[in-house]
Amino acid sequence: MYNQKSISERLAEGINIVVLGLLALVMLFPFYYIFAVSFTSYEEYATKELILWPGRWVSDAYTYILASKEFIHSIGVTIYITVVGSLVNLILTATMAYAITRNIWGQRVYLFLVLFTFIFSAGMIPTYLIVKATGLINSYWALIIPGAINSFNLIVIRQFFLNIPSELNEAALIDGANDLQIFSKIVVPLSKPAFAAFGLFYAVGHWNTYFAAILYLNDPSKWTVQVILRQIVILNDTTNSLASAARDAARQANQPPGETIGMAAILLATLPILILYPFLQKHFAKGVMLGSVKG
């Protein structure tokens, strides 16, 4: 019986490895295809239906994009919004989550309001009217302030704070520490896994800011990299006659084909998050799981 169970477990483990491996290949293939096409010459791209390995590696698309002031500027704008926005998100989310863990007046009311916004949202038009009324139109803060606190993240971080042994807080209170000192010297150092995990959530959200940038930013010089990518995709749309004329003109000017430029731009825009994730991966699962179950 024991040997039969062991064989079953090994078989199940093997099936899991095969299935997960296939799923990983399916998810990674688009990235590999983008990588391969971005280094492909126009002649090869035009003659082959599927490119798995470029016959001749060319980096003209990357040279062209990195020489584009608009794309480089949009990367800088996106980095600024991601860094500043993530810091604002973490600070406001953590301080509010800590506040509603304390025995304060109206604690249940505040928690109910957080849960209410988690289930119901005002919608796009009321949010736009509020942003306009507060004078944030065409400002980077319009991409940060409306979503400064995510209700789900706040609830999980609050639960994470509740998992911290109460004896630490009581000992600090006996030593004369106030709530601000307890939060900064005890809670924050013990919550680094949670901050790393949800900081990554917030950072990815800001890095992928697209619709809000189109909605609130009227100045093209303030557009994020995702909006610039949209412009590149539109110019490379094969159903667009203006795009076809633009590609013909670019070909005559010996510029890289628009398709490879678009693939290279997508890869460059995705690369920073791909580089950042491995450094936070060890805190990622720990930060989420510790805040989801109270021990």
C-alpha cells in the first residue's frame, strides 16, 4: 500500500511538472517571439510567416528607438510616476492600515468604508469630475492621487499588522513609546516582506498606466511609455492606410521596419519590471501569505 501510494505521488508530481512546464512555455513564447522579431531584418520578416530564430541578427530597431527623444522621455516619465506613486501608495496604505488596527474611535466605521469602496466604485465619470474639480488635469498627480490607497491591499496589510505579536507593542508602550514610534521602529521593520510584495503590485500598476494617462494628460510631452507604445502600434497597423504610407516612407529613408520597432519598444518597456521582480521574489509569496491568514 505504501509503495502504491509513493508511485501515485510520483506520477502526480510528474504530471504537474509537465503541465506547468507546458503552461510556462505558452506564457514565455510571446516574449521570445517579440525578442526574435525585434532583431529581425525587414526582408526576413516580410518573407517568413513565423520567426523562431533570425537568420541575420540586426539591432537597427533598438538603435532607432534609443535615439528617439519621445520614447526616452516617456520612459523617464513612467519611472518618475512609478517611483513616486509607489512610495505614496505604500506610505498612505501602511499608515491607514496601522491606524485601523489600533483601538481608536470609529474604527469599525473606517473599516466599513474601506470595505464599501472595495465592493463599489464611483466609476469613470465621477472620478474624472473630481480630478478636474481639484485641478489635477494634465498633472502627474492625477495618475497617483485617485488610486493612492487600494482597498484590497490595505485589508491584507492590516491583517499582516494584526499578525505581529501584541507583546512587542505592549513592551514598547511600557517603555514610553507612542504610536508613531511603534509604527516606525517596530511595525515597519517587521513588515518588509509585505511592503516588498505590495510595493511590486503598486509599481506594476503605475508602470502599466495607460487609460488614466490618456484621460487626464492632455500634453503629449507628459505621456507615459504605454501611451507611446499605443502610438507606435497604431502607426504599424496594417489596416491603416496612413500607417502603410508611413511605413513606405520609412523604408525609402532606410529606417527599420515599423514592426520590428514596435517589438523592440515593447521589450524595452517590459524589461525594467522583469529585472525588478527577481529581487523581490523572495519576499513576494511570504508577504502575501502572511497577510492572508491570521496565526
